[in-house]
Amino acid sequence: MISLAVISLASLLYSVDSSLLTVPQNPKISGGVNASLEDFPYMVSIRLKALESSTGFGDGFFCQGVLTSPRSVLTSSDCVLNGSGPRTPEELGLVLGTVSRTNASGAIAVEPEQIWINHDGRVAVIKLAREVLYVRPVVLNEFQQDGGKQCILMGWGANSTDGKPVETLQEVYVRITKEKCPQNLICARADKENAGICLWDTGVPLLCDGSLSGVYVGKPNHCGIEIEQFASVRAHWDWIGAQIAAANGTNHRSAIWCLLIMSLLMTMQNVTLSTQYPTMNK
């Protein structure tokens, strides 16, 4: 009965307002493995259009983001800032629908319309110029993550300090750690040595229990150090919800309630790493 209720409630929510629910020889995000589009359809490749148009598809890549609703993408504020201030929407191009950085087959290109930045939280929400249909947005995770919990991150960053962004989206397992972790951040270390964040991994999402818990902040100049820091979705829940609501033209309170209900549905269905992501051998 619970499963039927969950399915019915989820269907009702989506029908009411769907916008709220929501290469190198070793091509790996330092120590990662190839990821599939089926597992991470909401991954967004952020590109500089000037480089993309002058050198070729994929050459403008420099950051990651995640689709949080049909009209919004969440990323790190470092992805939308340059040395002199915020980037303009016209500078950026967003690509979804593919795990390949350079193969345009099946790719969905979307133009940004507006950018909101939370400087203190080091996160940003990009409003899209049009809805992205038939692509499942990521579910946001409002829960505190306990130390030792296994999570996963994915991105197109390099696999070495002298490498380039990889061809295929990579995923790697990490564990939450409370060791020397600043307030309002989530800290994690890879399950194995020489694995984790590398160059061009700014904006990489951290997924726990199959939903978005954090976003990597900063511009890494290293690969696979022991502990990495992520902006916490939980710590900036209200701000993120408000920007998603604004992007979709909906009420802030309605957006927050839908985010809460989706988190509850996720818990009721017992969506865990053990069912979605089989534990990898260390």
C-alpha cells in the first residue's frame, strides 16, 4: 500500500506542477569509472561559448552543473564568476542529454537567461531560456549526512594534474567525513587512493542516497587529495528553493513544500546506495 501511495502522490505532484519536482588512455575523473546517462540524466556540461564556437564542440567545457527543474541548473558560484565579476548569460552554453564531452549526438543545448549567485554559500542557480523537457531533474537532499556514509560524485574533470577534461563522464565513490569540516560545508574523501576531485571538476555534484547533497566549490589545482569540500544543499535549502521557484515562475513556498515532499518520498521508498549504486570494492 505504501508503494502505491508513493506512486500516486508523485504522479499527482508532477501533474500539478512538474517544474517544481524537482581522451587520455585512462579516461577517469581521478580514479573514477565511466558513468551512464541512465543513472545521471540531469548532468549538465557548462561551456564558454566563445571557445566552443572557435575550436569545436566540447572545447569550451570548464564546469559542471545539475538540472534541478525544467528551467533551472544548480552549480558552483565559481562557474559563473570571472576575475572581474559575474559572467553574463550570453557567455555561457549548457549541454545536457549526453555523457560525452565532445560528441554532439543526442546532446541538448540550452541557453541561460539569468544567473543568481549566493556568494556566501558559493552556489549559483542558472535560469534557462526554455524548459528542458523529457529530462529527469535531480532530487535535492535536505538531510544531514553522517560521517562514514557512502556517496558518489561525477564529472568531466581531468584524471591527472597535467591532463585535460576527459571524454566520458566519470563517477567515483566517496565517504562523508566530519574531520576538520567547516560549518555549512560537506566534506568527503574517496574510497580508494588517488581518486576524487581533479582539474576542471568545479561544480561537480555530490549525491547521497541518490539525491543531491552538495556541490564542489573552488577551482582545483590538484587530483585526488584526501578530503574535498562541497557546498551543502541542506545549509542553503531556502535560497536554492527560492531561485528554483523564480526560474519556474512559481511560488517559493510551493517550491519548498514540493522539495520536502520529494525528499519524503525518497525516504519512504528506501532509495539507498545499496539499491542504486552497488558498493565498490576498496
